[in-house]
Amino acid sequence: MAVTAVEPVTVPTVPRFERFAAIDWSGARGARHRGIAVAVADAGSSAPRLVPPPHPAGWARAEVADWLAAQPGALLAGFDFSFAPPFVARGAYLPGLDAPDTGPAFWAWLDRLCPDPDLGAHGFIEGPGRAHFWLGAADGPKQAFLHWRACEARFNANGGGKAATVFDCVGAAQVAKASFSGMRLLARLTPAIPVWPFMAPQPGRPLVVEIYTRAMLRYAGGRGLKLRDPAGLAAALAALDSEAPSPDRPMSDHETDVLVSAAALRRLAPQPRWWTPEGLTPGIARTEGWTFGIA
């Protein structure tokens, strides 16, 4: 049965945080990933800083989980992947499969069905979930696979661009593999670390939220385009009332994305409107979640 809840979400007390982390994620095959980047910004206006991976070849996904689990205090951590598949429009995550109907239960169910090492999700996408994913022209028209969550539809309708669907697995802009891999990460983090809006924040403890780095770059005064030089990075951070780091080497756009996103989280988190966005009902909070920073 489709979730059609129209009851408003109770306005929470805005949680307070001491640090803000942004993580660019990857669902690629392999053990280590250059596409994963982690940055942290302390409360105040000091420059955000990159967290170096524990290996020169980059982060393993499980290492990010271990890093976050070891963080003390009130840390707001934003991950750039979709925290759940669409549910509301079709009344189920994956019609035809016996999947649970809440986000946390779905993450645990997915994790049990994924044989891949290091929180990968290719085994599910190419196995039990195969009928739901568009992997190319052999699957027929892509249009039949295009389903969006409520927050993605709102982002698109408000002129944010066109958010990708988690069922499209083709092309550089696809988010399917990273998102389903990320849902396995959430299964490992919870219940020790709550995930908003599926769970309530715990005072003095870390909290995980979904972010969209493109949207965060827009809050820095740009058009959401990638930053590829120190001057552009410094200007974006200045727009967020943040100091800029002094890089000693060229940085990837994954790294500039998380540096700006950590500063943007620091700027947005004290504002109540982002914790009670219009359109976020209890039913959506339980099933699809919401992207922090999308009003």
C-alpha cells in the first residue's frame, strides 16, 4: 500500500554539533577508491581539512565506516549517495521482491543479500535486484526504470536540475552503485549512529545525513559546477564564511566537493528550516528519507 501520509513532521529541537564531515562516496568495483574523499570542518570559521585515507591507494569503504564509528562527540556527517530507493510512488521499494518497508530494515535486508566484499553492491544489482535496474539498451527503454523519491522530485521541480534515479546504472552520472553500496554502510553504522530522518538525533553523538554535493556547491554561491582550482575553492568557502585551506598539491574535484560541503553543512545545520523541510512527512521519513539542504 502506498504511503500517502499528509501529517506534518513534528519540529524537532535543532541539534548542535561540534564538527561537520562530508564524504564523497563510490560504488565502484575494487578494494580502494580514489573517488572517496572525506573532509571535516570544526565549528566556527576555520578552514575545512581533508582526512587522509589510511592507504596511498585511497579509502576502502569499510575504512570509512570504521573512521566514522571511531569519531567522538557531536559530529554531523553528510554522505553523497541516496539513502533509500523510491517507495512512495509505487508503495514498495522493489515491487515483486519481499523487501521490508522501512529504511533501516531495508538496509539490513540488502546487506544480507550482497555477497560483494567491502560493502559493494554489484552482486545485488546484477542478481536478486536485476529486474529493477537499467544496465543498457538490452533492458528496453530507460524510461520504464525512472522512479524518483519525493525529495528528488522536489529538487527537480525547484529548478535544482535533474536528480539521477537510483535505478539507472549507466554513465558517469549514475548513482545506483554508490547508493546501494552506501545503504550497506548505513546497515553497519546503525543503530550505534542514528541516520536522519529515519532516526532521531542523539545529543552529543554523531549523526548521519544524506547530502547532494552539487546542491552544497550552490549554497557557496556558484551554479553547482565542479571546482578545479584553489582560487575557485577559496571563493566558494568565503561565500560560506569559511577560511580556505592552503593546498600543497592539486586537488581532485572529489576533494574540493567535500571541503565545500563540510563548510556548507556547518553553515546550514543551525537553521531549523533544513530539519523540517516542506514535504517531509513521517511516512517519507520512515521509507525514503530526505536530502539535507533540500527545502
